[in-house]
Amino acid sequence: MGTRESKLAELGFPVEKATPEGDLVSALTVDGTTIYASGQVPFDGDQLVSKGKVPSEISVADATAAAALCAANVLRAVYRELGSLDKVDRVLRITGYVNSDLDFSDQHLVINGASQLVRDVFGEAGRHARTAIGMAQLPLGSSVEVEMILRKAES
């Protein structure tokens, strides 16, 4: 196990804990050195653990933790595809979607959970561009969803 996988496990997200994958789309598409990761919702194994509107049904703190779980699920998908997170040169972009109450405007704070996890795992290579967006609803009623674009190291 590489350094990044060990760090992810140390943070409570072992890479072996797979999330369900759909039949119609792939968790990742790799085009040259660019890795496009599909959005991940906060599944812990096969259990969706964070549902509802932020902050009326899910607290900002719990949604932030869910965003970290979403980011971990993206990294788990990358690990499954590439065999090692050390094959990632850097994280380029994170887009986070928050199932928000109409007057909620702190989506950026929720998506900090994903950004912090990526920085903790990748260090400076985890510094990324980011967008945090409030949504009327997300798949399965999830509180948050995170997608990423990463750069694969040259072989």
C-alpha cells in the first residue's frame, strides 16, 4: 500500500471499502493523463449515510463530513482503476454540490470537507480549483455530491 492509500486509511477511509457502481456510466474516464471522476455521493460501502437538505435536515458539520466521504469515494474509484493513488500527479479541480435549503449560502464551507481530505492525502499536489454549488435536490436525496478532475502521472 502506498503512502497516499495509508494516509486515506489513517483518516478513516480504507481504499478497500468499495462503493456501488452503476451500469450505465463509469466511475472514471481516463483520457491521456486526465482523469474525469464521476460524482460520488456519501455511500459508506453500500449504505447512503447522509440525506436531506442542509442545514434544516443535515447540519453543516455533518454535511462537511459527508463531503469528505464523497471525496474519499472518488479516490477509492481512482485507486480501483489505477491500482495506486501514487499514479496521480495532482488534483486539478473539485466540483461540489450541496442539497441546500433556499436561503443557505455556505456551500463553500460544506465542500471544504472534500478539499481538506484531498489536501491531507496529496499535500501540495492536492491544491486544486473548486466550485461549490447549491442544488434543489441531488440523487437519492443525498446531502452532497463531489466530482473531480485529476492528472495522472506520465507513465
